[in-house]
Amino acid sequence: MSSKAITLLLIALLFSLSLAQAARPLQPADSTKSVHVIPEKVHDEACEGVGEEECLMRRTLTAHVDYIYTQDHNP
């Protein structure tokens, strides 16, 4: 292959990579959602009467389920 053809292919590759990068702009920093927690409402009534380990497991499961269902899914 001649050096002109190789140079042309490299330029085309660099151009296509730059176009691919420009097509996917980053999300703006202000698009994040902040959550404000009121300390008085953190007390979970479902944990009354159960052990500390069981309460921790319930809170962890609730947090994981909440995280899964509140993510932004892009199909």
C-alpha cells in the first residue's frame, strides 16, 4: 500500500473518531438530583421490635430496590 493511501486512511480514522466523540456530549453538572433528608423522618417504624441485624438488612434491601427503580434507563 502506498504511503498516500495509508495517510488518507489515518486521516479518515481520526476524523471519524472526532465525530463519534462530538456526537456524545457529556451531561451538564447541574442535572444531578440532590436528596434532602429530614432527620426526624429517618426513623423506620418497620424496624420496631426486631433485632439490629434484621433492621439493617431491611434498610439495605429498601435502599437497593429504591436505587434500582430510580435510575434513568436509556433504551
